[in-house]
Amino acid sequence: MASPPKLYFWCADCGGSGKKSGDSCPRCNGTGRVAVWATGRRQFLRYLTNLPITISVHERDVEGYCNQIAEGGLGALLREPVPVGSMVRVQFVMPHASELHLKGVVRYECGFQHGVEFVSLSEAERLAIRQYCHELPSVSL
């Protein structure tokens, strides 16, 4: 029986640096990434990125970095937790594109790593994300 595929996220303990307190991070063994077993196939292929991002929730802004993006949503390492189920406003700028302001819902939260599903994307927004994704390395599933 084949093992489920792995999905990689930035390590929340070291913020993806691979170092903690000057030494190699014990959680990610200095790689800056941790593997998570994925179940099932995803609707959209994920792509690795590193974009500054702002998530607005309940009239407060939470800063962080988008580390994965797809047509249907994104993964973000945020400075503070945002509860699962929260409706959020996502703001970021992709290279060669204007600033995007998108609606989303937080679908998972594991420490500082969050998954946000986009809701109500326009065709222009979806196309901008799709074009940006084609410039990026995909995440192996």
C-alpha cells in the first residue's frame, strides 16, 4: 500500500529559517520546512511563494507571509492565530499585478500556519492568480 503524499509547510517554530536560538531548529531539523501527510487530491495545485500579506479580521490587521498560493486559496504564516471559520479580508501584491483585496474564510489553523479559501473571486482576480502561479514552483503532493 502506497503512503499518502506529503505536503510541506514552513516551520512555525523557526519561521522557516531553520534556526532557533542560534542552533538548528529541532522541529524541522534545520530545513525550515515540515512535512504534513496530505489526504485526497486537491482541487487546485499549490505553488510555493513568499509574499507579504495582511489578513483583516474583526477590524484588526494581522501581518504575515503567504507561503503557498492556488486559484482557490492560500497558505499563510501569520504573526498571530486567526480562528478557523473566520471571514477575512486578504490583501497582497503579486509581482506584475496590482494589489488584490480578496474575501476569504480561514479553513485551518495550526500554530501560526493558516489556510484561507477564497470566496467570491472575480474572473479577473482568478486570472491574475493563475498567471502568477505559472511563474512559481508547484508543491508536490
